Amino acid sequence: MQNNNEQGMPAPPPRVSEALQWASSFFQKIGLEKKAAEYLMQDLLQLESVSYHLHLRERLGNEQWKQYQKWTERHGEGEPVQYITGAAYFYGRRFSVNPFVLIPRHETEELVEAVLTKAKQRMDRPTIADVGTGSGAIAVTLALEWPEATVSALDVSREALAIARENGDELGASSVEFLEGNMLAPLRQQGRTTDVIVANPPYVTTREWRSLSSLVREHEPRQALDGGADGLYFYRKLAEDLPDTLAEDGLAFFEIGELQGPAIMLLMEQQLPEADVDILQDINGKDRFVMIER
Ligand code: GLN
């Protein structure tokens, strides 16, 4: 976009619609998704998608336009838009994110949905542990959607716990307890059991990780994605600790890779022979979750 007119006077910043047009054609030209332009603009203007369409004719301020150009350039160099704005939306709420945590995915909203529907049928005031909480998206959402539940968020990464805690405070879920440690170790070490265990562990195989888009591979934490040679490393760890940490009559919900259902079912059944293990599908009809009823 031109910055100076013919008299050498600085041109006024563009209208929102013009800036969007400029950024989306740039993204398209270099093979990125056009809709990133809107994502960045929405965050720049701090507006919900509906009201944002009412502002398309307005001009950006000078600072806003500079910021938008900088953001567009960063995304053009491959940085995910959520790390640029520092925000990702999950279950209708705005979560802070940084490169220490995975950007929450839509599938994981369905995991939360499954916990809320299935567990609410059986429990009134459960304790819930979210293992490998990352940004805290699962733990904080569960605490807000189910105020009678007592939620703990566990992560081995201190940096992740810091941002999860920030999200809890920011979104009004300050009752969530944060525990540092590997998988279920913080509960096991305290001899604690919990009624519900939820986890979205790293489940991509190392080989798949190597072929993920550079947007993901070079920016999101490998620690949150790479589940080892067969992608099952963390399910084995979870399975080993379930007998000691999942309450009698407890429920566990794990997100899984679409081809991992049968193998994970077997792992869980070996550790908890008396439990019922089911595979649930995501909205695209792919195997995406296992549910364990003890
Ligand atoms: N669904 C994520 C992805 O495709 C993987 C999440 C995970 O490993 N837990 O990037």
C-alpha cells in the first residue's frame, strides 16, 4: 500500500476494508490463508466478528495501521496469528497464548463438551484434573462451565503454568489449582485420586511431527505435540497412573489421534480391566476421544 501521495504528503491510513484487502491478497500470493487478515484485524480492533463488519468503512489510526502492517509481515514470515496477537479463542473465550503452549484446537472444544455432558450425568461436585494443561484452555473452561467442580491443572512446563494461571485469573476462574509435574505425577505423589481426568496429550508420531506444516512445526512447542515413535508414549504414562489416581467410579477423557483408538483402548483395558472404554468421534466423524468409565 502506498504511503505517500503525489505531493509527498503522507497518505492517511487506509480504511479497514482496504487494509484487509491489502493483507489478504498478500497472504494469498505467498500461499497462506486469506482469513488470517481478518483474524489479525479483529484483534487489532478488539471487536467481535459481528460488530467488526460495521467498521469496514472507517479509517485505521496511524498506530493501528503500523501495527497491522507489522503483524501482516510477521505472519508472512510464518508466525501463527495467535502468537502474533497473543490470543486464541476457545469455547467462546479469549485465552492468552505464547510459544510455550499449543494453540487450542477446535477438536478440544469437543473434548470439553464430552466431559460436560457425560460427567454431569453421573456427578454433582466432582474433582477434575486436566493433565498437560498448556494454556489452561480445558481446565479454565471446565471450571467456568461447571462451577460446582473443583479443577486442578497440571503441567510439566513452568512457563505453561504461568500462562494458564494468567488465563484463570483473567477469565474469572481463580479457583483452579495449578500443579507442576510430569503427567499425573503431582497427584500420585500426594496420594490423591480425582473423579475426572481429562487430557489432550502430545499424540503426533515423531515422523508425522516432521511433516507438519512449518507454521506448526517451527512455532508450536514440540513438547506439546510429539508423542514419540508411535505417538502413544503419553497414553502409556497415563494408563500406568490411572489405577492410583482415578477415583472408583471415576471417568477419564483423552483426546487421541484418529488412527490410535484401538491401540489406546487396549492400553487402558490392560491397566483397568474392570473399566468400560469407549471411542468417541469428532464432528468430522473421526475417532478423536477415548472415554474410560471406572
Ligand atoms: N491436533 C493437534 C494437531 O494436529 C495435535 C494435538 C496433540 O498432539 N495433542 O496439531
